Amino acid sequence: MTTIAPIAAAKQAVRSGLPRVGVLLVNLGTPDTADAPGVRVYLKEFLSDARVIEDQGLIWQFVLNGIILRTRPRAKARDYLKIWNTQRNESPLKTITRSQSDKLGAMLSDRDHVTVEWAMRYGNPSIKSGVDALIAKGCDRILAVPLYPQYSAATSATVCDEVFRVLARLRAQPTLRVTPPYYEDEAYIEALATSIETHLASLPFKPELIVASFHGMPKAYVDKGDPYQGQCVATTEALRRRLGMDETKLLLTFQSRFGFDEWLQPYTDKTMERLAKEGVRRIAVVTPGFSADCLETLEEIAQENAEIFKHNGGEQFSAIPCLNDSDPGMDVIRTLVLRELQGWI
């Protein structure tokens, strides 16, 4: 029955003349609630993905179910509460991604036969619900947009995996396209640079340097061929050229590691500690790998790493917001989408 309903809805939508081309924005995901049960459900889905934790064997199953899911949800729930959108009772990532979808829809309203939906890879709204919604509106062509500037198997690829799984259950599949990574796209680099310059101009102090912090990854994944690290380097180098900075003024680091394996270095938290101890007193941090502010930017960077920096002698710290649904950020998404929709609209 789950495959018949979308098909019937699609036929009805086609007869009614509704849009036929769908755009699905997808971000990583978020718990539905900022409490231990909600975080546990989210972590279970996230950490059970073989793209995220490649070895899903018995040892990992014991660690995940016997240790992590028993201890980590309560602590992470406290972190989520620090940044939670209490007015909507949801995480900022959900609020921002919805707004990105709404604004993109408005931007494309003058294009015939285009409709926009949004989804999360883990949690809600699910990719299945997004695909079903587009099919119900008569879309026989779908552009999936993983909102990750830099490709990695643990982010971009797993979005594709889930979209393919959803389509695999359908007899009448829509035609699918996926936007490529945009780690050194001119529009993206210009938007990042503009947001950095605008933010720095608003500060009551002048940072001595800027740290570009990207989400971490086990080094073994890169050794196996994941291009993520190289694309982070390319983004940082393009930003340096645009801002007229060298590697001493715009540093590259990696955050959010866990477990005992070696992750990509240098580590953001260790860099904060080192810089403060070396006498750096004023710093700003940008997170170019995130298209929307979330736990990793609002809590881990703006709060946790700010505390590390100040605890070790730093004085002034500023976290530069992600592009989010700002005008420059939306211009990036619109540029990517229109480029990939050529021939369809």
C-alpha cells in the first residue's frame, strides 16, 4: 500500500496541472525533542548508518547499545537545550532548513512547474516524506540537494543512499538528479567571504586571526579514498585568496571527533587551547562546512570552544554565523539549483 498511494496521488496531481519538477533540500538531521528519549532515537538512527560508522559489527553493536545509547543521550540533550528554539519547540537546524526551503520556493515561484520540499537524513521530516510529498504534487523529476558544500560518504553519499532506497520501493520512479559538492564554487566562496567581512565589521574588536573549523572525520576514511579532507583544504585556500589572508591568518581545523581512532587534524579544541597559550587574545571562528547553524556550531563552537579559548588565556571570541537563510546563503542555493535544473525548466 505504501507504494500505491504516492502513485495514485501523482496521477491526480498531473491531471490537476500541479508542478512537475521537485527540489528536495536535505540536511543532516536533529532529534525531535531536546530530551534523552528524543536524542536516543536520533543517535540510534545516525550511528547505525554504515556510512557514518563503517564497522557495524558485534563490537560496535555492543558499544552502541550497551554504552553510548545508555549514557550519551542525557548529556547531549543538555547541549541541545542550550540552543533549542523554544518558541517552535525544535532545533535551530530544523527552523533554518525550513526557512531555506520556503525562501527557495519563493525565489522559484516565477518558474513554471517547480515545487520545493525539505527533509532530514536522520529524524524528521524524513527523506521519504519529502519524496512522497513531491510525488503527490505531480513531480516526475526530482533534484535532491544535499546541503553539504564538501562531499563525504558520511554526509552526501548517505543522502543519496536514502533517496535511492525510497525510490527502490516505487514502480513508477521519478527521474532523479543530485547537486554536486560546491566546496570551491565562486558563489559559495563569495558568500562566505562577504559574511565573514560583514561579521568582522560588526565586532567591537579586531580578531588577530580566523579559524575555519570543519566537521571531523576518522583519518582512516580519507585513507580509503574519501575526498572530504581535500575539499576542505580547497575551500580554505579559496577563502584565503578571496580575503587576502595566508595560512597564519586563516587556519584550518577539524572538530566533533569521538572515540579512540585518529581523526583529521589539527583538532579545533586543541588549536583553541594552543593559540590562547601562545598569546592570541582575540579570535573569530567560521564553520564553512555547515550550511545552517546547528549543535556543532551554536554549542560546540560558540560555547564549548569559546570556553576553552578563554580558559587558557584568550579574551575575545566570536563565532561567525553560517550562511543559513541569509540573502548570500540563499543566493548560493538558488545558483546551485538553477544550474542543475537546466533542461528541466
